Amino acid sequence: MIRVFENCSLRERNSFGIEGRAARLLEFEHADELLKIFRGGGPGPWYVLGGGNNILFTGDYAGTLLHPAGRGIRVTAEAGDRVEVRAEAGTEWDELVAWAVREGLWGIENLSLIPGTVGAAPVQNIGAYGCEVKETIRSVEMCSTDTCNMVILNGEHCGFGYRESVFKHALRGRAVITAVTFSLSRTPRPRVDYGDLARETERLGGPTLRNIREAVCAIRRSKLPDPAAMGNAGSFFRNPTVDRSVAEELRARYPDMPVYPAEEEGKIKLAAGWMIDRAGMKGHIDGRVGVHDRQALVLVNRGGATGGEVLDLAREVQRAVRERFGVEIDMEVNIL
Ligand code: EPU
């Protein structure tokens, strides 16, 4: 079923809790409804709005927001210890993780409690605690808005990288994701080598699927603000990748600076949160917006802020890091 909302309030549709309006918002459940819209000439300028967890509205949106509302999870194939699971784009991401854990299926437990929908997961290749969703994505179903046909893209063709995918680049504005199929495992594959996860999992009694989920949830709750209590979009910035020589120079000046291997040869990933913290911006408050006091990567709406105020603070944070470390940190959140 398609539902159309004219002059739609966005406040309840973005985790920052920013007030704004969309000229039109169109909720669809099935891929064929979407095809019909595009085959009938399209909705005009459009943007896909999932759970609104990675977006900052800086004003009203004059076009049409497309919201995938179809939900549902089902097993589509089983072979050996592999189980293929298909979830509709509108399914809550954490509902899928909780389901997989209940079913004894390994692969996405480290991604527990990440806010957002299944359809958004491949777009930014969500990741946490040493895992990225790309490791489990078998295929992505999408409506190609160029050809007005459904296309199934295999995981290998999604251009996945750190918080990157083809959907942010070549397919930006040309595809609407309608479902994702995951390949999960019945064989235990605990991954607890990241940060506090091993300790927290041990405390709960060892690396079972349930304990890992519980440990990740506990760590996230202790560090990240609950959007229901204080508007935010998780990490506002990406961890930057720099040349090895730049990282070495910085390490000479700041021996305790965290560094991580990057996907690209000769590059090193730095911790944006650490740099923001060391640049003195953690806990910084500017009127109705602020940098979270327990995780410097997160910008918060302290109540009634506009998107413009958040953006101004983001630029100030970027400037502080640039001045202190000579490093550019990019925004991870989509600015609309
Ligand atoms: N750090 C500080 N101060 C801070 C924040 C971090 O010193 O305020 C230091 C930490 O002590 C650590 C390093 O910086 O040495 C990295 O921090 P952390 O382990 O918290 O991970 P992250 O790189 O800050 C990433 C993801 C998170 C994800 C966590 C856990 C990005 C941009 N963010 O954060 O993702 O939950 O790892 O795996 O890659 C999100 O995308 O919304 C998100 C929350």
C-alpha cells in the first residue's frame, strides 16, 4: 500500500529530532508500487528516507521523500551451515539482529543496536566492534530508477569499503533499495577482539551469541546517547585515512594516538573521536547543540536545535581538528 503525506513534518522522522517539512512523503510497502511510480514518470526530485538515523535536515525539503515501509524477515535458502536470510528494507536493523541471535545464526551480532533500517545498512556499510555488514551481504535488491526495473546486485558488486558503497557514488540518486539478503552461519564465529568487547563478554559468561549481543548493547548504551532522550545521528564524522608518513609524524608528536590499519595499501586510519577529544571539543556546548561528553564523534541536539546550528558546530569541530592535527575529518551524516 502507498501512503502519501503532503507538507509532512520531519521531526519524528529523523533521530536528530530536527523540525522541518517535506513537500511530500511517500511510504511504499512493495517493490512493484515503487516501479509503478517511476514507470509513471517518477516523483520528481526525490530522496530515500529510511529510519532517518544518518541524516541532518538543514531546511525544508522541496521534493518527495521515499520511505520504504515493507517489513519482514524470512529464510530463503540453507546449505551446510550457511543460512540465507532476506529482510525487507523497512525492517528495523536491530530487529533483524535480535531475530538472528534467537535463531542461533552468526554474523551480525556485533552490529547489535545500531539504529536504522535494513535498507540503509548497505548504503554506508554499517560497522561496529570489528565487523562490517558487507561481510554478510549476499545481495541487495533495488529498483533502478534509470531503467525502472528491479535489479539484484551481488555483494561483491556493491563497492563496499569503510562506510562506503556504490549506493553513495555511482548509484546515488539512481537506486532505491527494497530488500537485502544476508548469508549467516550456524557455526559459532565469535569476534570479540575489539576494545572492551572481550572483557564485557567474559563478564557475562563467555562468547555465546546472546552474550556478545548483550555485551555490545551494554557498551553502546554506556557510550552513545539514546536518540529518544537526546537527538543525535551516531558518529557524525568518519575516521580519516591518511598516508602512512602523516600518521608516523603525528605518532611522533602524540605517542598515545590510536592508529588502525586501513583498507588501502600505504594508508593508516586515525580515530576522529580521539582527535576531537584532544582538540578540546569533547563536551563542548554551543547553545542548543553540543559535542557528546562521552563520545566525541557524536553531535547532539540539546533541544530545539536547527540543522544549521548542528552544521555550524560540525564545521567548528572540523576546524579544531584541522588546526591541531592538520587532518581533515569528513562528515559521515548525510546533509539534506
Ligand atoms: N576516543 C577518545 N575520545 C572520544 C572517543 C574516542 O579518546 O571521545 C578514542 C577511544 O578511546 C579509542 C578511539 O578513540 O581509542 C576510537 O574510539 P571508539 O573505539 O569509540 O571507536 P570509534 O572509532 O570512535 C567506531 C564507529 C562507531 C562504532 C564504534 C565501535 C566510526 C566513525 N564510528 O567509532 O560507529 O560504534 O567504532 O565499533 O567508524 C556510527 O557509525 O554511528 C557509530 C557509532
